[in-house]
Amino acid sequence: MTKIIRVTTVPISLGKLLKGQLKFMSQHYDVIGISGNGGDALIKISEEEGVRVIPVEMTRKITPIQDLKAVYKLYKIFKKEKPEIVHSHTPKAGTLSMLAAKLAGVPYRLHTIAGLPLLEAKGAKRILLDTVEKATYACATKIYPNSFGLNDIIIKNKYTKPKKLKVIANGSSNGIDTSHFDPMKYDEKDNVALRESLGIMQNDFVFVFVGRFVKDKGINELVKAYKKIQAQHNNAKLLLVGTYEKDLDPLLPETEKEIDNNPDIISVGWQHDVRPYFAISDALTFPSYREGFPNVVMQAGSMGLPSIVTNINGCNEIVTENVNGTIIPVKDAEALYESMNKFIADEDYRQQLSNNARTVICKNYEREHVWKELLKEYQQL
């Protein structure tokens, strides 16, 4: 049986971002997963997906010595396992595994791009990251941007030739399981109980954000916009689901202080299951600076929530203006405030978007469709 090795930097990417995909592909191929040594996390992925896993420690920062060690470990694994295909996700895993796979003579070296963090970098750091990106693409035989907008950005920046690029299905790395993200799974009794436990009243309007609490996700602008909303609407709540990443991309001190001290900003931390929080919310606010193809926007839509998103690739492909949400400029707190205000003030408008939200996701991003399109791609290689 043809062997495929899938590589991500950390186990959560292998187990969550690609959930179910490795199991599906293992019906057709001998699949091995490689990721950072997450201990029990990696073992759990092996059990859930029914595939063999191999730990290789990789960092998410620029660490030349550790990176070279990881390349050598990957090279030895590829030489031993002799896969036909190595397919990587996440930036560092892509760079290291594409180089190692090329050195090991792997015939098909595939890398999925799910966002370009380097787009926010400046000066010498940007030059370095651009160089690394081009090297990664040069080592790969095929590059899969997970959105059409990302495909255009890659061509514009001349990271590789257009013929090396392909978007699978309608975009997304793994689609969305609409049977899992289904609002009908949550009855009113459950929703009321959760809202009450969080201090959310029956007539409160809840804006929800799900993701990392970092500058690049637009949290500074979100909190600034929410404070204006709060001054006008005493029934507005902001529900934050996620955790800080203070070492990589910290928020402004005043933003962090506001989150910690404002009683109407409800921060529930990282949650294994985000569906109950979507179920008690009225709209998603997702003012990110950059994305590949954001799962959160698909998840919220599948749960029947309209979204306020920024005009960036991925977001502006999932959301169509005045159909299932609204699109605002990046880093624009005032535009975000105006959209949030309209969602509260115009109930008919918000309900219309809400009615369309799930239909759009079911039609375009059902998970199994994405898997089958990727399987076709593997079979054509």
C-alpha cells in the first residue's frame, strides 16, 4: 500500500485542524502522522485516527540549531519509511519536512498553506521569512493554498510559479463537519443554563470571539469597539473563548486590563468544545489581520451565527456581504463598532443573515467533500 506521511509542527494541528482526515485517508493509504512530542496528545491522535505516529520536536520560532536537528531526524525517518508522499501543514513543519523530504528523495512533496504569518513582519525579519518561504516552496513539488485569496497573495509575492499552486475544493484544509457543528443539538434549556452560569441575561445580545488572544486576531480593535457598544447598549456582552499568547504576539496592556476587569467581557479560557458557546451567542466577531481559511468562521456559520469579519483572504470567501455576514476593513475599530451596532439595532437584518449562515457552510464546505477532493489529488499524482 502506498505510504503517506503527514507532518505538522504541534500535535493540536494534527489532531484538531485535520480531525478525521487521517482516518479517512488510511482507508486508501498507509498513513503516518509526525508532529512535536506532545506525549499523551500524540498517542491520543494515534488512537482516534487509527494511524501510526512518530514524535519529532519542532519549534514555532526561529531556532536554527533546533531546526537543523529536526531536519536530520525527519530525513532519517523519510529514508527509513520510504513514503511516496510527504504532506505538511503549518509553517515550520513545512519548511523542515519539505527540505528533509527533498534530501531523502521523496517523489511527491506537498505543502498546504493555511496562512502567512510573515505578512505582518517588517524589515530584516520579513526578508528572512520571505527567503525561507521561497525555499520551502522550492523544495516542494506542489503547494496547496487553502484559499483563493492566499493563492493570489503567493503569486503576487512571487514565492513560486503559479503552475505549482492548487486550491483543493472551495478552500479550507479540512472542511467542516456540519453534523457536529449543528445548533439543533442544543436545546433552549441547555442554552439558558449556560447563559445564566456566565451571568448572561435572557435579553442580552452576545458577541462571541473564538481564537487566540493576540494582536493579529484584532483583539485590540474588538475590545475598543465593544467599549463603545457597551456605552450605548447595556444589554451587550462580549464572550471570549481562547487563551493569551503573550510571548508570541501580546495584546496592548490596556486591552488586557479591560478584558480582566470589565464585568461584561466574559472570558472562559480555552474550551475543548466551543459549540455550546456558539449556541448561546448572537453573532461572531472575527476582526483578524490575516488568515488562511479560518475554521472559526465556518464553525460559527454552521452553528447558524452571522459573522463580522475583516476583508482578508479566507474570511471574505466564506462570508458574502449582506448574505451570511458583513465584511469590514482590517484594523478598523470604528467600522467594527458600526457593524456590531447594526447587528444589535436591526434585528431583521441580523436574523436574515443568521437564516443564511448554516446553508452557505453546508453547501460549500462540508468536510467529506474536501477529503474526497484531496483523495482525487493524491490519486492523480
